Amino acid sequence: MTTAVESLPKVTASALVTGMQQVTKTVLTQGAVVITKHDQPAMVLLSVERYRELAQASAPNLDALTKDFDAMYARMQAPGAKKRLANAFAAKPKAMGAAAVAAAEHTEVADTTSAA
């Protein structure tokens, strides 16, 4: 199985020093090259475009995270949420199991505190 690094074009450190123009051309056409030292990958030289793509892909989507947080907060503030949370902490193991099964089946459990 080949990794992403193994599939990139390779350039030795010596070739980089003496052939920067060709290396630059390769980076600009391929997006990246692996710089090797003693036949081992030592670093990856990326085009600015490829670097920006990677940086953007790894950045969290703050709008989506904010939306998720706001929705969760709204559920926590809804009428009856405090009582449901207290019931969940007071539930016995059998009731917790029934609630988990019901949630998995998308059904409702009437009372989680009265089960033994």
C-alpha cells in the first residue's frame, strides 16, 4: 500500500540545491515534491496553492460548530430540560438500559426513574 508521500515526485537535497528551477517547475505542475536525504523522505515542498488547500481543509468550520453549540444550548434551556437531566442522573441501571434501547429504536421511554 502506498502512502501519499510515496506517490509524490522525489528530488534529492543535492538536486534541490543545483536544480531549483526544475524543482520549482515540478512543484508548480505537480503541487508538491518530496525532498529526500540519503534516499529517505526528509521534507515536502508545496506550492502556495496546495498549502492553502491543506490549511483550509484542516481549519475547523467555526460557523458549523457555533450552530451545533447554539442548538445544544437551546435544547438545554428548553422547558423540562432540568427535570429530564435530574431524572437521567437518578435513573437506575435497568432504566438506563431501557432508555438506551429506546433511543436506538427511536422510541420514547415514559419514566426512567421508576424502573428497578
